[in-house]
Amino acid sequence: LPLTVYREGYLGRMNASGCDILHFDLTCGPGRTYRYLTEEPLFAFGFGLSYTTFSYENLTVTSSAEKDAITSQKSSQKSSNARPLFVDPAGAAGNTEEAAADVVTVAVDVRNTGDVEGYEVVQVYTSAPRGLKGRVPPHSLRAFDRVLLQPGETKTLTFALSVAKDFSIVTQPQAERVVPHGTHHVYVSGHQPSDEKGLDVSNVVAAKIDL
């Protein structure tokens, strides 16, 4: 699903929280969209059905700046070059050109573990360093690809993520797009990762990278 299906009574809970459904505050009340919803949805963003099953493994995340591949079992080493607390990809702060050129390459093996062929929509999410102030979503969809796999077949999918775009957040209330310095998380799965909503946490591979 390319959207979030809320549970019955959602609008009533929004009104009870004093939120205006027409207002653009996605964090008000129980929140809106998969990025800010704080309750379990009826059907989560990325939900789908298939006649077969898939597994994910061998996730690697490589920074073009540090040339340091990491895996879900091993966190990356911090760069010896000091980075500013915030890197502004829009051109307002130091280290801008380097950050805008950085690319993080994500690679993962996807295997059809069922008995029939099937399509899987592989989704890549990122989350900013923990503890940031303001309205920071727990995770954001950054890339996806649809792949056809025969029974028992494994394919390696590769995604190129821009540091300036895919690892940035918008500060409040300045509304500046910046890349927070610290440990970012990358998740790959056939659905959105869990974030205390009681969602399915199986078949999600994760890795960390320091920017």
C-alpha cells in the first residue's frame, strides 16, 4: 500500500485531541502518515500480500566519503575528519560541497523462500540520530524497487542514497534542511520498520552508519 489506512474512530481521536484535520501539523494528536502516526494502523504503509515469502540478508551500507562498508552485525568507524554538528546541503553552512557529493550505497540480498514465483517491493528507510529535538520522523522511505524472483532465487539489489537528500531533516522552526551529525540507521524490508506501534518487526534488516 502506498498509504496508511487508519483504524476506525481515527477522526474522532483527532478531534478529541483538538487537532484540525485540515491543518498541516502532521504530529498533532495521534499523528498522520506513516512517518508520524503514533498508534497502530489498520494497514501500515508498504503492506502487501503475496503467494510466496521472501527473506532479506547480507545488508551492507557503504559511504563514498569514508570508503568503509559496514554490515548489520558491525557498526561503522567514525571518520577521522571532524564534521560539523549540522551539514547544510542547501548551501548555508560549512562542509556543504562535500556533503552534497556524498553517496551512501545500500546493498541487500533478497531470496524467494516459497514455492512459486513472486514480486517483492524492496523498501529502504532511514532514520536520523536518536535524541534530536523537534518534529523528527522515526523513519522515512528513501528508495524502493520491485523485483521478480523464482522459487529459491536470490538477487542482490543496490540503492544509491544521497547524503544531502536522504539523510537530511528539516529543522523547526527555522525550516532549514540539514544533515545531522551522528549515527544514522538504515532499514530494508518489504514493509515499514516497527516503531513502537505493534507492527511486524520480522524480516527487517538494519545497519548503522556515522555521518
